[in-house]
Amino acid sequence: MWKKFFTRHPVQTVMGQRIPEPRLTWMALVWALVYLGLPLLTVGMLIDALIQLATGVCSGLWCFF
């Protein structure tokens, strides 16, 4: 299964012109962080806040600074 992700596709041409291969861009990385990282960070902060309100003990990473 992993082999299909790492194999190179044959060069595609349109009317004799070579089409560049698809690649990840910086904007794709930014959107991935927004859609994946931001919700995880928010859920983690809410869980830490609920634990702190319930027990009075800070369990978040920022408690160590």
C-alpha cells in the first residue's frame, strides 16, 4: 500500500509540453495546520481548563513556564 505513495508517475505531456508534477505548497501546509492543528489545540485547552476547574491543579503545558 505504501508503495503507491512513493512511486513516481510517468511524465505527462499536453501538446508536447511537460506538465509539472503535483507538489505540496506552503499554503497547503498552512491550511492543514488550520484544519487539523487548531481544533486539536482548542480541545486540549478546553480539557486542561476543565481539569483545572474541577481539581484546582493546572495540568497544561503552560503551567511549567
